[in-house]
Amino acid sequence: MEQILANGVYLGSQYAMIALGLTLIFALMNVLNFAHGQMYVIGGFVTYTFYGQWGVPFVLALVMSCVTLAILGALIERFLFAPVIKGSAREESTMLLAAGIAFFLDAVILLVFGEKQRGVPKIVDGVFNYDFRLIMPYDRILICVLAILSIVAFIGLMQYTKTGRALRALAQDRTAAQLMGVNVDRYSMIGFALGAMLAGLVGGLLVTITGVNLGMGGPTSIKAFMMVMIGGAGVISGAIWGGIILGFMEAIGLAVLYQYGDITYLLIFVSLMIFLAIRPQGLMGKPWG
Amino acid sequence: MSPLLQVKNVTKKYGGLTANNAISFDVAENEILSVIGPNGAGKSTLFKMIASFTPTTSGEVIYQGERISNLKPHIVARKGVVRTFQETTIFKSMTVRESVVVAQHLRAKASLAGYFWGSKTAKDDVTAFEKYADELLEFLGMSEIAGEQASNLPQGSLRALGIAIGLATDPKVLLLDEPFAGMNHDETMNMVNLVRSVRDERGVTVMLVEHDMPAVMNISDRIVVLNFGEKIAEGTPSEIQNNEKVIEAYLGSVDDEIGM
Amino acid sequence: MQRRSLMKAALTAATLTAFGATAAFAENPVLKIGFVGVTSGPAAAWGISNQRSMEARAAWINETGGYTIGDTTYDIEIVSFDDQKDPKRAIAGMEKMAQEGIHYVVGPNVDDGAAAVRPVAESNGIMYFPYAFPKSLYQAPASNAVLGMVANYQSGPAIYKYLMENEGVKTVAFIAANESDPLSQRDGGVEAATALGMEVVSDNVTYQVDTTDFTPVLTPVMRAQPDLLVLSGVSPANAPQLIRSARELGFQGLISTETAQDAGVLAEGAGDLANGFISVGGASTPELASPMMIEFVQRYTDMFGEYNDESNTKVYALEYILETLKVDPSAITDVDAFQTTMDTFEAPNPYMNGDAKLRYVGMTSFGQRRQVAVPLVVNVFQDGAFETLFVAEVD
Amino acid sequence: MLGFTSKQLIGVGIFLFMIFIGVPLIIGATGRWDFYFTLTSVALLAIASAGVWLTFYIGRINIGQGAFALIGAYVSAILVVKAGWSFWISLPAAGLFAAIVAILIGLPILRLRGVYFAMITLVLTQVVTLTALALPITNGAKGISNIPLPSGISLFGIPILPDFAGMENTKLAFYYTACVIMILTYAALYRLVNSRLGHLCRSMQQNEELASSIGVNISYIRIVIFAISSFFGGLGGAMFGSIAQSVYPSSFQVADSVNFMLNCFLGGLGYVFGPMLGTLVLYFGWDLLFEFGKYQMLIYSTVLILIIRFLPNGLLSIRIGKGGDK
């Protein structure tokens, strides 16, 4: 039981971080960013290169991941999403753009970082073992704590800074925000960069535990979509809850349903479908606020 | 003569909130009846229940002796009770004429399969629809903008388009949602005349929800007043103008607005 | 450091290709050999290790004057098609090979692709060497597929038997990804272990390929306390994480798999925790590698910046194709001649010390010779490199 | 004739001529026999994409077509292999079965809109793949292989369809079959869009509330459209199974569902023939870039991004000035 809870918290915190970036971008621009997973992978590879290959301190490598992705996100928004949104008759067209960017980033990752699974030295050694009822390696505990701190920092940013307030206004109502004097173009870019940065940060954090390979992008995006849907699209608290719930669903689902073997995941997905059919707006499905 | 439409003890609750409490009134054939009331009085909810866009919590709406509440909206529309919306609810990328043609859906004689294979009946239908659309648009004075895309129309024309779409379905009762909102005096007068001619020349019974008092007093045969989800008065315009409760309700709401 | 060498290697490779193309054009006639497999997306590692081993070998042959078959000396050109692990694209790839007049193709890498290309290969007279295990691909009436490696239902029993005898293993647990290939391999493994008299204590735990945390997956398996944990059909990306999670959960027993792994990936992903991990590899461990294998690894590394141990097993298919063609040059365009030659073909194994032979096997498993005999080298991971545990033969 | 202008008839004539005579001539002249399969794939994927486009037409983003293609492929394979049916009968049966599944699933999920519907269809693809892995009748992870080629059909002793197994070269036969089905699909789609049902769909796409206020039974039409859409998916999937002579749980997966959707976006959502063009460009484009080796994906995605950047409303929006094709 303790183990399941701990696994749930650990998975939930990392999932929540992935979902946060996605939901932020969705809330701001109504873009379902298919390339979110690829951004996560790039974050992982950047940290791998700096920390694993060049021996730069881990924290510095993490910062590099954030910076790289923030710049990448800003460029993508400024030169691709913004003009396409302006010129498109239906905003869904951005899905094609997002998918194209996902393909592109996949290709770049393959050419630059190669096809192999990569890992970095452990940042902390040892395993916390409470009477074999709760086993958790120290590095996971550390990453989990860092993830939670990042989430708290992000919420703080959204709540108490000028940027955060502008972003929230933008998410709530674009036109109204513009009337209130928010520089919509500028904050769209900042928001996208922030979302991408979150993906990069969590990629950098997790490379210490799961490693990274170019195949992780697509599945990560899809998982993130699900979390966002569970919580309610475009809602910050929803993304956090969605992440935590999916984390617990996996932890509990695997612990309870493992004897069903091959159909464990089938059951998880079917229940997800039923949940979404009954409650399409997700748990927190209400406008940003 | 029994009334065309009866609202009987209709109640709507959202959670603990009562939007409409046991509202009852009748609508006679060929009359223009307005539902008025301060903001949040429950007018829109009542309209939605009459057109079956939302179910009633209790009570029922009877139309020609038949219960029409808690059905699907398209079934109520097929029976002849059709609502219009405020101006944002249109077929944005259709032209005015296309919208009116589509709205004659209920008149179709051919089956969907007949349309697919292009049967004789289907072709006749199409010709008839187009002919009627032109007639209707001329009647409403919209012939000139027939080819315009709806999303390009000014507000006043959009309101008229909403009524055109509603009329195209050949309704017995037309429910108009704030047809005068945001209009200046001249526009309102045009619209009042239009609504009247819809009743006079086409025999359509009209119910409307409205804020604009002068227009309501001008156009209505009878008026129902709601406040806080309750019906507080019903009568001819002059009766309503002199009703103590109504005056109080409106003054009270003005106080509230000042207080905020 | 490594980044830089990679960059350099990429440049060298680009130049080499440019020069290689002109050189080839100038001198020998070209013999094209195809590759259809996955070289992009999540499973890119499987196909890329394949493609690169072929390209490295081809470049080597061309550099040393070409490959003589009958009276003609050919330059070898590798034509690769990325099927994106999609059976529909794999068919298109095989059509492309037919278009190029190619009769010998390595790949595809997965079951569904291998099954999907069969009609095209057979109707166009293409022999293909998949890395997929379903027996129906190789049993009559199927005629044109040749299994390019040791199947898990062949290596599995050998490993289990060895571990039973030498390590006293009695109970075994299987865990597999929830995908066609791994699940099929798991079922084969369970069958083999049961036949050997092992007790299978857990065989129904699966995981999604995109799992990032294996602790909840492994917890129920660990409860069964097996002596041996088999990672059926595990991808190189998942292997280190599974090993790490199992060890961190306190698992003391043995861990093995029947697919090829890369030592570098294991070292990076699991470090010392991967010590003792048993997998199947080619003959590149120091005690087995022939000078030719050592040179191959060197050339591969020079060309692509970094070696991949999965290529140890994947270097063979091309060698088999060329050696068999050498025996009967008419087979270059005539697949029937190739199939006849397969029954009697035998040549020394250039990549392995000792007197191992290249020949076609598979009579026991498929009823016809539709498998390359690569040495079944069972490796154990120790401190960043593989050591040979034992070597066996497949018939 | 059938309400077509002479200009349209000429266009259709040229198109049919190209497909049935032009392409084989060009392939014969250039010797690029491999293009037959590629174009066959394009035709089959275009059929499935047509379904996705149709669900767009009622305002739903459908990322679940892979699920119905997989269902179709399995139904046809099981009927042919286990029940001994003729492939030609199994083909419509596969479509119908997919349509029935669509009706059952559609009842609860078609109420959803926007990203919510998109996501639930995405999950549906996963569910169908996992179901195929778990069920005994689909042969689980091992898939169904060695499916026989389509056999001939004759009516009163007159052969109507030839026996594929007896053919020297099945490429051309599959190509023609796929093209005929594709043309029937798009002809049906064109009729549908331009008939009353199509107008009702458009009214629903633009405003479901208003549509129901004019008496449109929106939930009924949604189901009908989703069923037709899935019927197309089932057809395409079943044909693919018979070409590959095998079906696996991974034959159609999430990536395929996403690609079907991208085909529609790329061609242009406002044009009936958009998905056909989109499929051609996306699928055939990948093949044409084959020469670029490891840079194939990079160039492919760059081109894709450039197209959407400069033609955000789809390839066919170039000719919007000429009045479109609707």
C-alpha cells in the first residue's frame, strides 16, 4: 500500500509537469501541441550532453535544457504557429503544423543525438528501504521533490507575477486581454516558450532515471494529452490533477490488475474512455481561473 | 377555444438554485406575447424549456394538447414550435440564401436516400426550397443581401437572418430571443413592424424575450413578467405598466445595479 | 569529446559516400543488396544497427577492391528503405527493391512487416532475411524468407538449460512489452521453460512500450521471487531501466533476455546494476572475435562514430548472401539457384575464432533450411562489457 | 447530367483516364513498377481518409480511423481464413461491421466536441489495438498471416471478378480494384456532400444548436455520418489486409489515425477531394524522397511545415479563387 502511494506520487508529479506545459500552450493558443513529447526528449538529450558527456554540474545542465527549449519554443511560436493561426480558416489546422514539427524534431534528434538509448550517471546513490514495505531509490525521491517544487514555482509565477497575470488573462479571453492592454503577440510567445521550457525541464530531470531515446517523444505526447483530458483541457489545476490521477491509475492499476496480464492496459484505456464519455470536460473542466 | 400553448407549473432547478419556480401561463393563437423581467429573472431558461433545449425539473409545456417539454429540440421544432437565437448563433460560412434553404429541411418530402440518388421528388424539393427562400427573403426585405456570407453581415441583418431561418421552418409558434437588443430607435421600429407582419401575414404566433420596454409595450398583445424565477404579473401592456409589483421589481433591480 | 568525434565521423561518412559513389562508378560493376527496416522513430535503433553494419561492410569490401563472384568483381551498394515500422510501408519498400532489380534484401525488423512483405518478395523473386521469429515465415509453403539470427525459441532453451545445470535455477518469471513481437517471444519462452521442467511462477505481467517507471510493473513479479527473470523481446531502450528497477526493488536472482543488447547502453542506463545480465550476442567478445571481426568493429566505429553491439549479430546476413552467391554466381539473378545452393552451402565463419562454419540451418524448427547459422553466443554483462558465458549451435 | 457542368465532366473524365489508362501507360513507359503498390496504398488510405474528412464535415476531429481500419482488416481476414468466405463478400461485411461498431461507440461519444472528441477517438485506436492483442479470435500477438488472395467470383458461370491467386501479376489487379473502390467512395462522398444530407451536415458543423432548432435530428445524423465514415475505414483496412495477406494488431495504430487526419488537413478541409490529394502528397511524397537516405525524414517534415506555413487552409486552397470544388 505504501509502495503504491509512493509510486503514484512519483509518477503523478512527473506526469503533472509534462501535462502543465501542454495545457498552458493549449489554453493560450488552442493548439494541441503534438510536438510536446519531442520537446521533452530534446530536454533530456541536452541534459545528457551537458551533464552525462561533458561533466557540467547537473543543475547547470538542467538550466541549459530549459534555455534551449524556451528559445526553441519562442522561435516555433513566432515563425510558425503565430502566422499559421492568423492565416488559417480553422484553428484545427495547427494540428497539422504541430505534427509536422513533431516529425521534424524527431528527424533532428535522430541526426544529432543518434538512435541509441542514453543514460547519465546517477545523481544520488542508494535506495530508501522501509522494511521492504516502501522501497524508493534516493534519486527518485530527489527528482520527485524537484518536480513538485517546479510545479509550485510555476503556480507561483502564474498567480503572483505580472507575466503570470497577463498569461491568465490571455488564456481566459484573448480579445478581452487585448482590450485590457495585454500585448497578445508577445505573451503568446512567452507562454509558448514557457510551455516548451517545462517540457525541457522535465526531460532533463527524468533523464537521470529513465534515460532518454528518440522514441519517447510520440508516446509522451499522447500520454500528456490523456492527462490533460482527464483533468480538463486548458486548466492548470486540471493538468496537475490529471497527471496525478494517471500516475495513480498506473500505479494502482498495475498493482491490482496485474493478474489479468495482457488486458491490464486495455482495462485502463477502456475506463479512460468511459470516464471521458461521461465527463467530457474532465475533472476541472471550467474556464481558466 | 383552448389556448395554443400552455405553460403549466414549469420549474427548473440547477443544483440548489431555482431558475424558474412553478410558472404558468397560456399563449393564445395568433397573439404576440412578451416575457420580460430584470436580469437573471429566468426568462432565457423558460424559453429553453419551451423549445425543449433543456428539460424541466417539474411541470410541463403543452402545445395543441400535446406535451412538448422534455423532448428533443428537433422534435419540438417539427411540431411547429421554433426558437431563434441571438445574433452569434448563425451558420457563419453559409450565405443568407443558403441558410434559408437549409432551414426548410422540415418541408422535405424526399428521403435522405432520395436526395443521395437524386430522385424526382428530391429535385422538386430543391426547386421549391429555393423558390420559397427567395419569397421569404423578399418578404423580409433581405433580397439584396441574399448572396452575402452570414459572417460578413452587420448586427441588424443578423437578427433578421435569425428570424428568416426560424420562419423558413414554417413554424406555428416562433420564440424570439431578444430581437431588439442593441438596436437604435429606427432599427427597433423596423423590427417591430417586421415581427408584426410575421404574425399578421403569416399567421405565426410569436413569443419574445426582451429588455427594451418601449418596444415591448408597443408590440405585445400580452406580457408576462418574471422576477427571481417567479411569475409576478401577467396582462396587457397597460395593465403591466400600472402593476405595483412590476414597478417595484424593476426599481429594485436598478437599486441593485447602483449598489454594485 | 564523443560529440566531436561523432561530428567528425558524420563528415567523414558524407565525404566517403560522395567519393565512394564516384569510385564505384569508375571501376567495378555494382551489386545492389537491399535493406528494408526501421531507421526512424521509436524503434530506429533496430534498423540503424542493421543498416550501418551492412554499409560498413560494403564500404570495406569496396575499399579493398570489391567482391569477386564467378568471373566478375563487384562493388557492393546497399540500398536502404525506411519502413517506419509500418507494414504498409514495408511492402512499398520491398516493391522498391524489386524495382531496383535487387534480389537479396535484409529485413524487415519486426513480425508484422516480415509477414506483410512475403507476397511481394515471393512474386518478385526476392530472398529476404527478416529479424522476426514467427515460424510460418520460414516453414513451407513460405520459401523466400531466411531467419537472419537465432530465434528466441532456440536460444531460450539453451540458456535456461545452462542456467538450470550451472546455476541451479528452478523458477522463472517472464515479463514482456504489450506488443506482438515480445508477447510471441514470451509465449515461446514459457513453452520452452515448461518443457525443460522449470517452474514458471509469473508469465502474465506486461508493460506498455512507453513506460517510464518500471517499479509498479515489476513489483508483482518480484513477489513471486523467481530464480530467473526473463525480459522477453526487450528493446535496448527498456532493458537497462527494467534491470535497474528490479535490482532497486531488491531482486537477487538472474536476469536474462534472448535478444541482442548493447553494452554501452546497459552501462549508461544501469551501470553496475547490470552486472550479471545475460543476453545473446554475436562473436565480438575478445575470446571469440576473429581479426576480421575486430577490424569490422574498428571500421564501423570510424565510419559512424560509435559501435553498436547489436550489429554483432547483424553483420552476418550480408556475408551469407555474398558467400552463397559466390558458390553459384547464377544466383545473382536467380533465386531458385540460391535456394538450391542453400541446402549444401558451407563456408568458414570469418568473424569468429575457431572452425565455426557459415551454413543454413533450421531443419528442426522449420523443416527446411531457412535460417543462417550464426554462433549462439550467450554473453554476460560485466563492468561495461560483455563476456562470453557459453557458445552453442543451432541446427 | 447528374447535375454536373460540362467542365466538371471533362475534369472527371481526365481524372478517370489518368487513373485507369494514363498511370499504367506511364508506369509501363518508365518501368517504375513499384509505383503500382504506392499508388494502390494511396488509393486505399484515401478511402479511409475520406471517412475522416466526412466526420470533419459535421465538425468532429476524428483521430480514430485507424481503429476502424484495423477492425475492417481483422473482420475480412477472419471471415476469409476461419469462415471460408470469399474476400469480395467479406469486404462489404468488414465495412458494415466497422459501421456497426461505430454506431455503438458513437452513441455515447458523439456528444463530445472539439479536442474532447479528438482525444477519445485517439484512445479508441489504442483500445482496438490492445483488444486485437488480447482476443483469441484475432489470434492475439501472432496476428493472422497466410491470408489467401481474393478468389474469383462468377455469377451463372460468367466470371465477374477474376481469381487473384491465378494471376501472374497481382499488382495491376489490386491497383485497379483499389482505384475503383476509391472512385466509388469519392463519388458517394461528393453526392452526399452536395445532397440535402450534406447541407444538414454543414449546418451542424457550423452550429449544432441552431441546426436542431430548425428541426435537424442532430444525434441521428451524427451517428449516420460516423457510421459511413467508419464504413470507409473498414473497407480500406480490409483491402490492405488482403494485399499484405496478413493482419497484426500493429497493422493500423495511433500513427495511422493521426496520418489519416493529417491527409485531410493537408488537402484542405473545405474540399471533397482534399483528402485524396493530401494522401497522395503525404504518402507518395515520402516514397519520392527515398533517394535522400537518412535525410529523408528531415526533408519530408520541412516540406510539410512549409506547406502548412504558406497554405494553412490546405493544398486545394490555392484554387480558391476559381470557385472551389464544393
